[in-house]
Amino acid sequence: MGISIGLVGLGAFGSSFADMFMAHPLTDRVALCDREPDRVAQFANKESWKAKFNPRDAYETLEDICRADLDALVIITQHWLHGPQAIQAMESGKHVYCAVPVLCVPDADEILDCCDRLVRTVERTGQLFMYGETTCYRPEAMFCRRKAAEGGFGHFVYSEGEYFHAFDLPSCDLRQVWASRTASRIGKEYLKIHEQYERRGIRGGPMHYPTHSTGGPIYVMNARPVKVCCWGHGPISKDPYFHLTQERFSNETALFRMSNGATMRIAEYREIGFVGRETFRLYGTKGSYEDGRWIDQEHTTDLTVQQMRDPLPDEVERAFKAARPDHDVYGGHGGSHAYLVHEFVDAIAAGRTPAVDVYQAVHMTAAGAMAHKSALRDGEVLAVPQWGPAAGA
């Protein structure tokens, strides 16, 4: 028997994963769930889906699909829903793949509480949980994990992560993204909830969606942030976007002390004259990685994507190519999508904890929540909450 998986959320991002989950050789049944029927129909009516999709496995609500006899749910919905929906799914007996972040709302304390509830649910139910942070499966992250495993870095001393995404970036204008997110049925419901934060005078910031910058260093070093100080800046342009999204700052820069003794600098910027960048750098006592190069005291080696990337199993690569012949087999976000799909399905089949587990999920997310709280206090040094066994244990 293969694995049965339900896909929850088939918008622009969720739909980019659907064919891969369907095509994976270890899955034999795929269910679909979205409150917008046309999103379900775009896959339900495809000839290539007929072998693994039955029309009875089309659902409109999370409650309905949680009652289905499925092994796992893949939650790629709006970011204000992730954590609570993951908890609900695990309570119903499902393994869960959860898109990032755990939760993104203006209230940092609400984010931290959701992180805590998520950990307790995983520990209580015993269900597998995987965090879908794309940075962890970019080629550079795979390369750095290998180098770390073989001791190439020595002792980590410093790391940087940054996500430069101007709100008005032409290739991905965040004003249009916000408009799209709030145009759906679920988005219109959230606008009413959003008004409650406004009445309470609570405003967030870019650090409430931090995982594209915190994810790389935390994942590669297998270390967690323990203290943070952060400063906020802007909004400078006074664009209505920042009022609509209730963001106190447009740019936030944080400095963390890590559990391994290293320092981590994180930058989340939404007002910057830049074409966009999502990257990290790592520096150790023996070797360092930055911008596609491996550097030690004797050499600087330029790396190709193929040199950095781990191979996919042959049968998985063939299946993904057949399912999406007009697309790159690795998918988006630096070619991470294929690896995220394979890691989750393979972990279920093997009964093992996925590589990016719940403890990394909450520490990647809580780092940003505490950074924002520090920025609101003009850079006060704050402790970052800790969950689970010590990193590296």
C-alpha cells in the first residue's frame, strides 16, 4: 500500500506542489481541499490525475478532509492559518507538512503561543510534522549541510541571513500579493479579524515572516537562537501597504546569540532599492561559505548549482519530469520544491522524523517574533523561548 495525502490550499503557491505530490512513486491516493471549487477542478479534471484521484476525495473545508481516512495532510494555505490548521490536522490523526511561517499575524505573543501549542501537539499525538522552509533545500543549504557533517566549517563563529524583498518589487509586488490573499473567501474573513489588531493598537513587522532568512543558518548549524537584539526602521515611503498590513517597521535588523556560541545577523527588509535577495552566509574556524563559494585559508572555490545540490532518487526525478514536462523538475525557490515533497513522503514511508522538524520550525519562527519585540523596545536584549531537546542532541 502506498501513502494517501490530502493537499489543503491550492492557490498560487500550493498549486505549484500539487503535481509533485501526486506523481511521487510512494503516493497512491491524493485528495484535494480548497474553499474555491475552481482551484480543485484544475487538478481534478487532469487526465494525469485519474490514477490517484477519485472525485469523492474533493473537499471544501479542513474539517471535512480531516475526517477522511488519509495518512497525511499538506497545508499550504494563508500564513495566518498554518499553525492552527496543522494542530487540527494532527489532532485528527494525520501527519502534517506545513508551509511557513508557523503563524504570521501582527501579535508576536500570539505567534509564540502558537509555536508552543504546535510543539505540544506533536509531542502528544506522535504524528510526524515537517516544516516546508524552502531555504533548507536550496542547493547552497544542501552543500553546507554536507560540509558541516564532515567538519569542514570547524566551529561556527558567525552567520548571516537576509531576505531583501521590497514591497514594490516589480517581479513580485507585495501590494498585489496582499490584494490577492484578501480577495478570496478566507481572505475576506481575515480582514475582519485584522480589524481587531488595529483596534488594540498592535502592529507587526517583516520579522513576523522571518524563515527565509533565519532558516538557512539555523538548519545548517543545527543551532537555535537564545538571545536577540533588533532595530526597526521605516516605513519611509508612507505607502498605504504598510498601513493595510499593520506593519510598524518596513525594515528590521537583528543580532542573535546562538546555542553553539556563534553570532547570527538577520535582515528582513521590505523597503530597499534592490532586485531581491534570499540568501545566507556561514563562517567557521576552518572554512566558510558565501555567495556560491567555499573559502578556507588556502583556497576559494567557485561552486556550481550541480556541485552543491544533492541528487534526487532516479525514480522520483523521472516521476516529477513526467508529471510536469514543461517545468524544471526541481520546481521553484531555488529548486527546493522537489526535495521538500520527497523528504515528506519518504519520511512517512520510513516512519522517521523529517529533516526540518517541529523544533526547527518554532525556533526559526520565534526568532523573528522575539526580534520584533526587541525592535519595539529599541533594541533591548531579549531571551528567545526554547523548546525540545538541546540542538544537536
